[in-house]
Amino acid sequence: MWGKTFRYLYDFGDAWEHSVKIQGIAPADPNIGYPRLLDATVMQPPEDSGGPWGYAEKLEALADPAHEYHEEALDALGDDHDPNAQPNIDMIHASFAALAKKWAPRTRKAN
């Protein structure tokens, strides 16, 4: 199977790096909005969670009620946070559609 992978740095301050794999390119379908996400492996961490290392520390504290920072992790992540939950692809597509609408070229009215 054909595939190219690229990485990009999402947040320079916290060094969040993402890997994106393009598995194929198909002709555009006029009934589908683009860009289009087909799959994602894990949920994104919440904003300002301290970068990969800070997030890992919060997950460790969240999993251990005796951890000295457990309450802080609960406040930051919530008691129902599941880093292994599957992302809601439909919600991501809705976000893409909202961005596409926002960024769409506007037609000018004739004077």
C-alpha cells in the first residue's frame, strides 16, 4: 500500500509533534467536504497540559489516587479523562466544515 508520513510541530512552546500518514489520494467527491480525516489513533490532550512530558505526568498522577498531584490532575483532566478513547471523527468533521465555511471566499456584491 502506498503511504507517506510527515510530522509537524503543533505547539513550539510545548513541543507537541504530530505524525500524519497519507495512505492514498483519490479523486475529489463533490458531495464530501475537505479536508477529510479518515482515522485517528488517540484523543488529543487538553490545551495547556504541559507538553508531552507534563501530560504524561498528569496521566500518571490521575491513575494513582495516592499521588501527591492527583487532585491537580483531576482538576486539569477531569475524572472521566481517557487518553485511549477513540476520537469522535464526526465531531472533527463538523469542526472542519465550520472552518471551511469561515474561510470560504466571500462573494462581493455588485455596486
